Amino acid sequence: MTNNAEGLDRIYMTAFGMEAEGAFRCIITPVRRNGFAGVFTLDVSVDVFRRLTTISVQQSVELLHWFLASPPVIPLDPHQQERAR
């Protein structure tokens, strides 16, 4: 993050499920000044998540556009899944 922070414009965090008691599994979407920077997951405590600001409708639409423009997640085939364990 330190190496790439200079070019970051904003970071979106979307909770999509409980990872453990008191922690959300979130999708993190960093956006650089020159465009989309990818996505990754991060576990965030519920208390920290609740202190974050809510985005506007316009920002929600922008986030949706980034998701629609990004390649879909393709699940690993069974052989790859076994190797990843």
C-alpha cells in the first residue's frame, strides 16, 4: 500500500459477509487517479466498518461501473483448488 498510496484517489470497501464473529469479509476497490486499480478482500472488524462514511448515490453508480468493467472472477478448477490447499 505504501508503494502505491501516492496515486490513489479513493478506496471503496463493500462488506459481503461475516468472516468470523465481529468481522466482515470486505471487497476493497482502490481507484487510482488514472483509473481502476483492481480488487482484493480484507477482513475488517464490525466496529471499524461502522465508523466509515457512507458513499453517495453518484459514488455507488461509479463503483458499480468499476465492478461491471472488471473481469469476472473465474473459480479454480478442482485440480487448482487441491493445489491451493
